[in-house]
Amino acid sequence: MSTSRSLISTSLVFLAFGSTSASTVRAQYTPIPYSWDAAFTNDEVAIIRAAMDKVHSLFRDPRVARITRGRYKYASVSNGNWRASGLKYQRGMAVGDYLFHQLAALRSVRFPHVRIKAYHSTGNDWGRANTDRVQLRFSRGRATVSGGFEIELNRYWLGSRGQGSDTNQWAGVIAHEMLHNLGHLHPVRGKVDDEIYRQHQINVFDAAVSANGGGIDGTACHVCGSAEGIDSGSSPAPGLRVAQEFQPVRVFANRNHGHTLRLPAGTYEVLPSGTWSYSRNTRWVGADGDPYKSNTGGTSYPSARFGELLLISDGVWSKYERGRTLYVRRSLTLLMNDRPREYGDNVGYLDVVLRRLERR
Ligand SMILES: [Zn+2]
């Protein structure tokens, strides 16, 4: 069984760029055991099988777990599942970290059986599932699993024209329902095009699976529109190519001076992932900061959001903007935006990958 994962290696100073094709780095996993109801037709089963082929790898691909960790705005889990996991009581652990650790554990334990049941409804729902059917428990650095997945797919949509016949969409739906089994929640009345619904962790994961991992196959992720942090097959801004990619830098939220790097002069792309919090008792956010907390001044960078990633390049301050490049002459400081005296109670960190770009 090949488990080579060159992309998550942290022992390299930088990753060479070149002709590595995306498919050669896809990790292999033992197939997820699953079964389906006799009620499904052969055509429907064909879609389920094709979707499960994607779920096999994407559900356990560390890169999908990583983008999901860095991209959501809200995370919600059933309290019972979260409590029983034991992680709730571990220091520095937040609800938003739960999925990441569950997915990591599911790469190592015997994967529970997935039972796929049929139902029929003319509503907008493509699938449904109960929460808390699968429980992971973490103790002394080891994970164990109990229970089994049981999800339901709506035959009204399965195989229908357009998206209903798109196996990528169904892979996302199956992954979404499996996350419900693992205790993950979203607003009940949410619609797919509702911003808050979409930015819940469970739906970010769903969308990342639907998008084939968002970038793993060279396609842009339809969650964030970028292929960042996933693989070397993604392409930077038009006319530029990646000359050098640096090992991720861990930027801790509680450092009021941030993290300073000396870099070769050049144009850089900044690719943050992960979540952090600008106070012990507030929500976890990504590099974009907290859109729901107004900043009335007094932070290190007044016009940036609380929790936003700041970039100080040779003394010039700016805030992180997805997809924007930045010129660095000699040094770059990465720092969370918070009030200067209030860094002490911050928790979490971002892992930031820097890519030096060159003209083609
Ligand atoms: Zn749902």
C-alpha cells in the first residue's frame, strides 16, 4: 500500500515545482465498506458506486481535510458526540478542530460500514442522516471508533437530469451525510445558496469533495475559488509560474510581534490555512478575520478585521487578500490583527505557505 504523501512533508525546505501530475500524488486507501438498499435501480446504483469511488479517497485525503480546516466560518457539532470524543477537554482544542481530527483518525482505524438507504421526497433535500451514529474517541494519542454510518439518498434527485446525474455532486452529498453521522451540524433551514449555510464546516467539506478536492485535479475549488495549498498542479496568476514553494510557517495567534521571515526578493503568493481566535472565548476564524465583529479601532492595523492575517513587507503593512500577490524585498512579517495589548489570550495558529512567483 503506497502512502507516500510528498505534499505534506515538512522535512523539505521547499518543494520543487515541475511536472508532478496531480494523479501521481493521490494517496491510496482501502475501500470504504458500503452497501445499498434493494430499492435503488441499477442506474441509481451506478451513480452511487461512482460517487463512492470518489468518497473513498477524498474523504480521507489529508489535503481535503486541510482546506476544509482553513476555509469555514462556522463550525457546529452535536455536544454529545464532541463530549464523548474526549477532545473537548483537551487544551487548545475547539469545535472547529474536531472534523480535522476525526478525518485523520478515520485514516488509521478500521473504517465503519456505510449503509445507504433510499427515500423519496420532492423537496430540495438530496440526502438526510441522523447525527451521532459514529463515535470517535481520542485517548492518550490514540483513536478508536464505534458505530456505523447510515445515510439516506433522495431517489427523486438521484439520476435526474443535470446535476442529479453528476457523480461529483453525489460524492459531496454522501460525504455531507456522513459528517452528520459524525456529529456535524448546520442551520436547519439553510439553503444551498445561503452564505451562512455554505460557510458551515460541513458544507465546506461537502463542496470540497464535490469539487474533487478543489484543485487536486487542477480545477478551482468552488468553495473558495482557488486551488491553494493543495497541490503543485494548481496554477498561479496568469503569466506567472511558481519558482519556489516554502515549507509552511506556523504563525501563532498569541505572538504580538508575529513571525518574521527573511526571503529572497521577489513577488510572493501567500497561502494561509487553519483557524485561530483573537480571544479565548470567541469564534475561530481563518486568515480573513471575523466579519461579524466590528473593529472600532485600536488594533495593530486599524482597517483590518479582528483576527485577520496581516502582512508587513519591509515595513509596509497590508492585510491578507486571497489571490493577491505581494512584493517582498527582504523580509516579511506575518501577524494576527488584534489590539496590541490583547495578544496574550489568543489561541490557535495558521500555517502559511509562501510561493515565490516568476514570469513565465
Ligand atoms: Zn445536512
